[in-house]
Amino acid sequence: IYNTDMKKIIFFDIDGTLTKETDGTIPESCISAIRKARKRGHLMYINTGRCFQNVEPRFQEIGFDGIVCGCGTNLYSGGKELLYVSQTHTLTMEILRAARQADVDIAFESKYEVCFDTSRPIRHPEAAELFQSFRDVHHYPMRTDLTEEDFFCDKFVVWYQDESQLAAFRAVSDAYFDCIDRGGTFREFVPKGYSKATGIARIVAHHGISMENTFAIGDSNNDLPMLTAVHTAIAMGNASPASLFSKVSYVTAKASEDGILHALSHFGFLD
């Protein structure tokens, strides 16, 4: 039986944290450090806005104790699902209608699939680029008819051209979802009552870990709920915006410069 007062738990963002900010690959030093920390008896968790189907095998193969997916809407620990919260088809259709009326690009995410609304051409360059990358990387056909009765989402993201579009869309969505500013004209929407922080609270309670032994590491504003939910918050050296640095306990090196290794070493995970 382990002493929970000595056991540490750390939550990792994916993009720009586990992956290099330069080319999206996973540094070998990151992989080896996480595996070594687990061998020392510490708990390693992914905490991501990505839904489960989008947590690629290359991340899971590193070896983690669990995953907080979909901004706290889907939790896994030790290979078992602890929580899954999805939205109804009816509400998903209400959001789809609002997106079309506001003329914003939207991508719905769930545990099972990612679907862009392709009823009209995707207009935002970033949305079009991401749409193409999903087709190239995941190699699965996306639905073209989002009105099918079995379609639903867990969360979603939108891209807009001007503020009036976002305001029109949020006039509908704000009753059900919190809006996360991902920078520029890109927004992420998560069901009210769920976040990377609520995911952490449930996992920490599940393991009975002391809060003083909780850590999180990220690189952007959408990691703030996670970073403020733990005792020790860590920012990657490549974090953006730079204002994130003043909101954490420690700034490690960039992901491309062995930032994960430095952070785990600094806080005694590898001793």
C-alpha cells in the first residue's frame, strides 16, 4: 500500500506540451522522462480538450495512468472509463442551426468522431486546414449529413470572420456551453459545469492524492482552468501568450528543448 502523501500526480496538455512547438513530434526525452516517473510510482495523466478518438496512439503508447478528455467530459483511469458526458441530438441540432444562421465554421467533437459542417464550403483558412489534416491523418470518412438522428456531440469549436458572427452564435450557445478563447477568431465550447479543472478534481479524488502533490503543465490560455486547479502550475517555455508565465509557479524549457524532462526533474518526479 503506497503512501498517498508522497505520491505525485501531474496532468499534461498535448499540443505544444507533449509535442514540440516546432514540428509536432514527441521528444524522446519527454517519453523517457514520463516512463521513468511512472516507474518511481508517480501518476501521469493527459489532460486535453481533444475527445478520446483524437488522442492518437502515439500519445497513449508513451504510457499514462489515464486521460482527461474533452475538457473534463470523458475520464479514463487505469484503462477504465470513469465518466462520459455527451449532448443530445436535439441540442446538437440547435447548435448546428445557430452556426449556419451566424455563418460560422463549426466542427463537432465526440468520443467517437469529429465532424465538420460541410453543407457549405468551409471558409475560414484555419478551419479548412484542420479539416484537411483530419482527413489526411485519421483516414476515416466524416459524415456529410449532420442531421442524421444518431448524430450528437460532446463539445465543439467554431471559427468566425467578424465579432458580430460570434455574438449571434453565442446568443444561442451561451445557455448551454462555456466559450474558451483560443486566440484569433477560434473559439472552443464546452458544456457548462465541465472543464480541465473538474476533470482534475475527479481524478485526484479517485486516487486520494493530497492537493499539495498535484501538478499540471501546459502552454496556452485554454490550459488555465487546469493550471489553476492544481497546487503547482508549470508553463512550457514556448507558451503563448507570454502572459501565461506570470500565472504559474514555474516556467520550464520549450517542448523542443526537453521542457518535460526539465520540469519532471526539477520537481522530483525522477529522483
